[in-house]
Amino acid sequence: MTHTPPGMTTPPLSPPPAAPTKTSGHAIAGLIVGLGGICTCGVGGIVGLILSIVALKKIDASRGTLGGRGLAIAGIIASAVCILIGLIIGLSILGFFFFAAARTEVYPTRLESDWDAHPSWSTPAPLPGALLPPCVPRQP
């Protein structure tokens, strides 16, 4: 036993070093898949959002033994942005096709019978000396 002089206290014991926390694999996967959701027009964003939410719940339940909370939050944000971008792109494409379909109903294409019906739309006769198909003999 060591002797301490009067008026002096023993130094407090330092806490044992904390075990290093392990980063959640779900958080890493959620962030990567969420960022990759841009390439899949939002489908990957849905998977990334699910993975990130699961990771956040597991990290909170681990009471400090599992890390990666920031990665999980970043995965949620990236996935949400990718889903929004995918919705905007998808709705734009659908709108384009609906607009194109509506224009063809308003402005139908002309058929050959339409050209024959109107005299000003008829095809002019070929000029003399113009190249004719081989089955039509040339006139002198």
C-alpha cells in the first residue's frame, strides 16, 4: 500500500480505453446505393432509403457499439434526392409522350389521298430530259 501525504488525494483511475466502434455495413450500403439511384431514375434511391433507415435504427439500438450514424443520415438524404430526381425525370418523360400523342390527334399526318384531293398539293410533272425510272421509256 502506498502512502499518500496528508491533504493529498489519490489520483483518479482513468477509464479503460473504449473499444473501437464498428461502422454499420447497412449505413455504407445505403449511402452507396442511394447515390447510385441517380443512374436508375430513383429505383436505387428507394433501396438506399430502406437500407439507411434500417442502419439508423440499428445504430441507435446498439448504444454506441455501432458507428456510422452520419453515413446513414447522408444515405437517407441522398436517397430522398435521388427519388425526387427520378420522379421529376419520369414525369417529364411521360408528359412528353402524352404531349406528343395529343399533338398527333390535333394535327393528323396527311395521307396520300389528301394530296390527290387538293389540286395545289399535286406533284408537278417531271421536267423534259429529267431522269426517269428504267421502266418508263424516254420520249424523243
